[in-house]
Amino acid sequence: MKPLEFLEPRTLEEACSLLSEHKEDAKLIAGGQTLRPILRHRLLAPKYLINIKGLSELDYIKELPGELKSGAITTHRTIETSPFIGRKFPMLVEMERSLGSVQIRNWGTIGGSLAHADPSGDPAPALIALGAKVKVVSTRGEREFPLENFMTGYLETALEADEILTEITVPYPAPNSGGAYLKEAIKAGDIGIATVAAMITLNGKQQVKEAKFVLGAQSTPPIRATQAERAAVGKRAGDNIEDVAEAAAKEARPQTDILGSVEYKLELVKVLIKRALSLAIARAQAT
Amino acid sequence: MKQLLKLKVNGDDHEVYVDPRRSLAEVLRNDLGLTGTKESCLSGYCGACTVLIDGKAVKSCLIFACQAQGKDILTIEGLAKDGQLHPLQQAFIDHFAVQCGFCTSGMILSAKALLDENPNPSEEEVRNGLIGNICRCTGYRKIVEAVLAAATDKNQAYH
């Protein structure tokens, strides 16, 4: 790792000033679970690390009318074990349980994961399927926009050099909704070979009225499988859903790598989306 | 440029001058001489570096030592009290859950955090809780038995 200096802002405002002052010479560090290995491999060599892990003003989960707000520094473990999130967003808990290990989740943060924007990251597909928004802040003000538009490329986001991701907002699912986060990995907690996040809403308790499918572990930022979503509308438990699987496979963009070939990954997408849809319907019926 | 760090480890206060790039694992081992915490993959994968920070299991190789200031750090050296092994340590011995011993420090600390939070885990909960700790020797069965045994140990108050 190249030499660097730790800067310790005591407030978000100070952090924004420091980032505005140093811009690309600085990197924000929250849990550092992804950043530290990157620095050790010298993929990045900032002069300063702005430590925001201690900014307790960004560590919260707020139950508000109609929506949940989570601070960016909230740890994965806090989200995983929150009774409120367990009730309202069980799909998020399912996602967190598949992420790394307890140790990683105890220290790593939700904001850190999203800002890192690894296409194989688990939180983004799940949160996109839930219609999440993010807030970013700088000395120039704040902006808010859908998480779907936040990840722009491989490890790239819409963040300007002086901006900090501070908050994630997730609307409560409609009544008769159910979701699933399915991840195929070699070992529990590993990087996903293929991942699918699904949220569906039923008409009454029988037919899919609305579906959201997000494919992760692609060569691109998470993909909303809109054709698969359209194919899922009208389906009931037990219906043939091969058309949903075929549609998703056409929209997927995996790459051959050490985890598997394109053909294998496309096959996984088909399997996972069928399982996710069936699970989501069953869970919606159980509400 | 080195920086002064104040770390509280196993109840003791330490002041060390370290390069800010150092991980908590490096500082524990090299500056504080606490070599029970092991470094292996340096990628946050194997868990041999697991310590507890404020009671929560974390991978010390993935944490900058600077970020561990102002917290209560527990390493394997901090488990035994007055020469008496912690029930988990004794259970690992009694159930042959140690072979080469390299994963053991991290494994025991992960298990401690697990049992502190969930004193009566099922086998599945123990296996899930130890996902972050790899063992190349034992095949995990004896480790899981030891953790379950420590949980049900009625002779010693489990703390």
C-alpha cells in the first residue's frame, strides 16, 4: 500500500469539506472491507483516507410513514438483525445473510457496498428491486435519485469527486407482496456466480399483478429484467414459467470468468429466476 | 508518517506509534506481541485473523488499526482468566477440535461471539455462524460439536 494519511472528520459537514478540498487525492473509508484489499493491491493510491466509519449521524434505521431510511454507515449486520427490517423487508435480510460472513457484516456498511459498485455486489440488486433511492451530499448541496441510476459502470457510480452517499430510502412494499434474493455461489458467503432479486405483488392472493426482477453478478451494473417482468404478470403459483426464464436469459449479460462460463451463468439465471418467482409468490400468499 | 494510536486490548490500554497503513492484525501481532491472532489470506476470507471488537467478531486483517481506537478489543489471549481456560477453549480440547491450531484462535472467538448472542444455537446456526472461518484440518464436525458442547455446558456459567 502506498503511504497515506488518515483524516478523522467529526461531522458529516467536516467530511464534505475535506472531500471538497482533496477531491481525487482522497478516498472515503467506511468499513473498508472492500477498500483495504484494493489499496493493498495498489489499484488505488489516494494520499488521504477520510474516515467516516465513526460518523454516528449516518448510522441509523428510521421507520417512517410509507418508507424506511437507512444511514450509509449502518452496518450490514444491523440491517440483517433489525426486527423492523425482518418484518417489512425480509428479502433484504435474506440478501444480507448471503453476504460474506458475520465478521464482514459486523464492520462493513451498506453505503460502502453501494458506493463501491461491484457488479457482483449483493445489496444493489435487492435494493433496486425494492425501488430504493439514494441521497448524496457535498458542500454544494444534496441530490437524490433512484438507486437504479446510481451505478453507472464497473466500480463506477454517479458520485462526483466531492460527494458522499449518506442515505438510502426504501418504500414499503404494497400489500400482498413477496420477495426473494437468490444467490448461487461456490461456498456460503462467496461472490455470486449468478444472483436474482425478485419482488412481486399479487392481485388478491392469486395472480401476479406486478413483478420486479433484478439480475446481479452480470458484467454490467445490475440489470432490470423488464421483459421477464412483463412475462411474469398474470402468472399464478404452479403455472408454467419457462417464458419468464427465457426472457431473463435474453436480458442477462454475464461474462465468462473463473466462476463459470457465459452458458453456465445463463442457465443459472433461468433456474434462479424460476425459483425466485415461485418463492416470491408463495411468500406474498403467506402475508 | 507514524501516528499515535491508543488501543484497548483484553482490558489493557496501549499506546503505540504505527504507520496508518497497518491493519489491526499487524499491530496486535507486531507492536503488541499478541501473536495468537493469525494472518493468513489477508483478504478477509479465511477468518484466522478474527478478533472481537465491542463483542462483535471482525476480521482484523481487513481493519485499519486507526479505526479500532476507542473500542474494546478481545483477542484469544484475553479469554483465559487466572490460568483457567474459557469453556470454549476447554471444549475445543475435550472434543479434539484442534489439529494444526492455525484456525483455532479465530474459530473460538467467532464461536464466543455467536454464543454470547445466541446461547442455545442449533447445529445449523453454529455452522452458519462460522461461515467466516475456514479450517483445513478438521472437516468442521469436531469444531461444531465443541461449540454445541460449550453452549450446553452446565458445570460452568457460560459468559
